[in-house]
Amino acid sequence: METVTASLLWSDAEGDILTLFVEPLCASWKARSRDQEIYLLDALDENEEKTRQLAGIRIVGFLTCNRWGDLPKLPMRWHVAGYDPLPLAELLRRVQQALLEKAGRAVAAR
């Protein structure tokens, strides 16, 4: 199974949005909504036309997301720094768990 390298961007300030970008980053992309929470990021070519490559995934409401079965079934493992290469849903569950643990520690420290 192919492994792709990816990077994560999570922002609670913008509404708890996690974006997983395929590396290397493409010059431009367009979000395609699967629904109001899960978006696929389609890579665009120099003419701003959709290519066959996926640029990433965006999930709105990431910390409360439990719709892992609704993610696209992609024939690859995703490798993000700090995590072993994993299928998409498993990687995102682990990232979610780590963010929730970190948020819990921050609240306990107050």
C-alpha cells in the first residue's frame, strides 16, 4: 500500500477545523464538499482545472467528529510527523485523541 507524506493544520480559533495536506503542497486547490463537515481538497493544475490528485482533506468540527466511516476509502497510508503511517480514519482518530488530551491538560492547568 502506498504511503503519502502529509502535514496537519488545526485551528480552534476558526471553528475547530483540521486540514490534512498531501506533501509536497500543490500550488492551488479547491475544496469539494461531501457535506457540511467533510471536504475533499482537489489539486488544480496551472489552468485552475481539477487534476486527479487529492491535495488533502478538511474536517469542520474535528474534535467532535465521529463520522470516520464517511471519510473516503483511499488505497494509501498517511504519514504525518509524530505518527506511524496509518489509514486515513485511524490517523485522524489518533490526532483527535491527542488534541483532546492536550486540551484537557490545558484546562486542568488553569
